[in-house]
Amino acid sequence: MTALSFKAGILILAMSCFSGSSRADSYTFTGTAEIGNDIANFFLAGPSFGIHSAVPSGPANTLFLCIQGTTCDVPAQLIPAFGSYFSQPGDFSGGTVNGVTADTLTGGLIFSASKFIAGTNPNNFGSGSVTFHGNLTGFVFLPLGCEKTLTCNAVGPEVFHLHLTGTGTVTASGEDIGGGQDAIYSLRYTIRGTATTVPEPSSWLLVGSGLGALAGAWRRWRQ
């Protein structure tokens, strides 16, 4: 084998390793998210993309108070993914990305702080702009196909890992508690953004194995 043809083969194999499953893909989406009194959820959808998470229940409490007619500061919020039960794959969280379905999610979305002028309508005390980012990882349950037999008993392989960013609007709701004060019980986000896939560990292992084999072949050729 000539040096040129060998190096060409090396280049082609390396390019093959870094293409395919290790390639990052991007998906645009729109969606909603909410946190507050018994609420912590998100629902995101776009072309070839749809993921969700919703808690079955949560603590009932006031997030914060606002004085009507003044600027109200909305603190940053984390909305974590709630894991599905083994007996109910995809029920509380999961989704499909480019035809690949996950039974449960881990991770969450982080929404920036915001501001609005507090009003008197309990269904919409005020709205402000937000940015958000986060990471969500999808897993399947074992044994594969257990959703048909209710025999799921362990978290299986990672099937996708997403990095999400975007912008949106947050709207506060709650109760007018008198004395010119608003008790904020929930924050609802209307958002749009981009989800970029992060290569799963098996893809990087494949890449590393491919490069190791290339290095060995190069050493043997040089001898």
C-alpha cells in the first residue's frame, strides 16, 4: 500500500467515525412549562421532536409576594424532569427525538429571573421576558419492550442527550391577598428554542475505538 492510499484510507475511516451517531443534530421547538402550587412540568414539541415531564403532585405553597403597582422581581427557577415509574414507561416523563423514544428523562430546564409590574388580575398578575437553558437525558427501561408486559425493573441505556436553549415569556398567577399584595402561586412559561443532541457515550466509545485501531494500523504500516 502506498503512503498516499494508506493516509487516504485513514482519513476516510476517521471521517466515518465522527459522522453518523456522533454527529450533533438540532431541533427547533415551542412549548410551555409551569412551576408552583402542585405544579412542575414542561411540554416541548417540534418537527421530529417531542418531550415532556409532569409531576403527579407537589407541595402547595406561595412562591413569592408582590406589591401591586410596583416592579415585582421573579427569581430564577429550575424545573426538573420527573422520572417515570418502571410500571408506567413514559407516563411522567419521556419523549421521542428523531424517531428514538425514551421511557424517562433526567435533568431539567433553568429559567432566568424576570420582572413585571404587579397587577390585580389573579390569572395574570404580570408578564416578563425570560431566557432558559438546560440539559435533558432520555433513557429506556429494561428489559426492552417491557411496557407491553409491565416487567420493567431497571433503567436501561441512554438513548439521547439534549442541550436546550431559548427565550420566552413568564406569566404569574395566584391570589390577591388584600392590602395591595399579590401572592404568586404559579409561573407559566411560553417558550421557543433549540435542542441540540449531545453524542451519547457509546458514540464516543466507538470513535475512540476507531481512532485506536487507526493508530495501531499506522504503527504496523510504519514498521
